[in-house]
Amino acid sequence: MSDSANARIAQIVESNDVVLFMKGSPDFPQCGFSSRAIAILERLGVEYASVDVLQDMEIRQGIKNYSEWPTIPQLYVKGEFVGGSDIMTEMFQAGELDQLIADAGIARA
């Protein structure tokens, strides 16, 4: 990963309380996993930023290196990597993601 991609990713992660690196946009997700991640965040009523990795190949590969996680989407809360769609789903169903958001002091929409 280039230093510029790493710096851009770090800036995005650090400047947003909740950010989802995904394929597509919240209005038009480009894969089922990204669609599921968006649905979970919408159900939680949390405000979030999103980054369409399909628009920037350097970010698409760079985020995998940044998190040491091979798949997209990827969720970050308060600068910390939470996981991908499967982990988000498990945490949501167990009430853990809602608790994580509350513990982080993140406002709901």
C-alpha cells in the first residue's frame, strides 16, 4: 500500500465516528454484503460515513492492508476496526453492536 493511500485511510477512519468502507454507496450498494452492512447501520439509527472502494483501487486494496482483513465491507467505530458483514451481523443479532455504539457515545439519527 502506498503511503498516500495509508494516510488517506487513516484520515478517514480518524475523522469519522462511524465509517463503512463498502462496494457502492448506501443508496446503491454493489454487493449483498455491503447491502447487509448498510441495513444494520440503518436499523441502529446511527449516522455514518461511507467510502465506495470501487471508485479508488488504491483504497480498495489499501483498506485490506490497513485492517489486515481480506474482505469488504469493513466497519470502523471511533477509529477501531470492528469487522466485516458477518461480524456485524453476529454482533447486531446479539445486541453487541448496539452496545458498542452506545458505549462509544455515538449519537443516533
